[in-house]
Amino acid sequence: MRRLEEKNKEYEHLGKMRRELQRKQILIFSGTTEGNQVAEALSRYPVDMYLSVATDYGKVCAGTYDNMEVISGRMDEDEIGMWIQNHKIDVVVDATHPFAREVTSNIKEACMRQQTEYIRCLRSASCFGENAVYVDSVEQAADYLKGTSGKILITTGSKDLKKYTAIPGYQERCYARVLSTKAAVEKSISLGFEGTHLIAMQGPFSVEMNIALLRHVDAAYLVTKESGRAGGFEEKIKAAEETQTVPVVIRRPSEEGMSVERVIARLAQF
């Protein structure tokens, strides 16, 4: 009887080891919202996840799950490839921001080189405001605003803020709303956005908050990216309509991929 019990324990141990070895390894590149939604759903499945975020803010936003490890910091194409190889990743989910084109390109290329399955997770689209001016880049937005007058509220982040310095009198006309991080604030100040012209706040922002801010700066124009529902785009457009502010919308790049729901359904099959 004792020998039988020992055998049963041995089989149980071997079965557990086999199951652990068969667990799929999933690497998720998260721009916060969609990546976190995928991770939360997969926390209930027998998979191992790595959630890659670019900043400390992304790390703060990430959930905490027994089957997930959060890694912070930007990686180039070679570093992504090495991570995939070293951690024997089975599938990579690219849930980065719709406008993070270089990052998406690096992830895609690394997956191709490592022959690893790549899934692009797309953010839900939103409807545009009827009176909006549509452009294809920050440069085009700045060019358009050169020929206008009135105050401008810029909500496209600190990364591309330098391009707005081409607008004549930008230090008097432009107000920048950026993340309340040291890096974002320091970069904005170095470009001449300071005092009341620099607004460091952490979203998400309600329609009412956007309305209050547009009225506070007396904005004639609101610059925003078409970042979808998760990016607070609809709240900005509604606020602009309420305050009769003209939205200058930077269109989202066209790309193929899956919705959050479809990505979760695909990975749940593992």
C-alpha cells in the first residue's frame, strides 16, 4: 500500500511538471489600457505572462497576478528578439499605443526573425466631431495652426511637443497638457512651455474636466490624436463641441489587427 501511495505521488509530480512545461509563454507589450485588459483576462488561464511597459507610469497601471511578471523599460528590435529567445516566448501581443509606430515595427520585425506568433491588438475606434480639422501628423497640425489665431490647447503629449515650437508666438498661444512625470515636465520646460502654459495632469479626463480646462485657457483650438475611447478622445471632442473649440485631430494610422475581445479569445485557446 505504501509503495502504491509513493507511486501515485510520483505520477502526480510528473503530471504537474508536464503541465508546467506545457504552459504557454506570452509576452504582452502594453500601452496601458488594452494590454492590461488582455493581462487581466489571461490571469484566469494556465499561461505565463510577461507584461512589458515602457515607463514607470505603465508599471503603476499594471495589475498584479500570480502568473504575470512586469518588465519596465524600452527595448529596441534586437533586445526584443533576445527576450523572446531567452524566455522561449510562444506568442507576442502588441497592445501598444496606436501612434507608437516605431515600437510596433520593432516588435513585428523581432517576431519575424524569431519565428514567433505576432498578434496586433487594436484600440476601439471613435467617431470624429463634425467640425474637426483632420491632419495626418503633428507636423501637419502645427503647419495648419501657423495660419490661425487664438489660444491652443495641446493634448498630444510631451514627445512631439518640440514640433509645435514652429508656431509663431507659441509661448503665448500654446498650452501643453502633459503627464505629471518628471521627464515630461522637464522636457516641456526646456522647450519653453512653463508657468500657466504647462499643465501636468494625469488622466483619464471627464468631459467636464476638459470643458473646464478649455474655458480656463480660453482655447480656440484643441489638438488631439484620434486615440480611441481608451485614450479619452470622445471626451475631448464633446468638450470641444460644448465650448465651440475647433478640434485639430491627428488621424490614427491605418493598420490590421484584432480587437481586445478577439485577442483574448485567441489566447484562451492555449
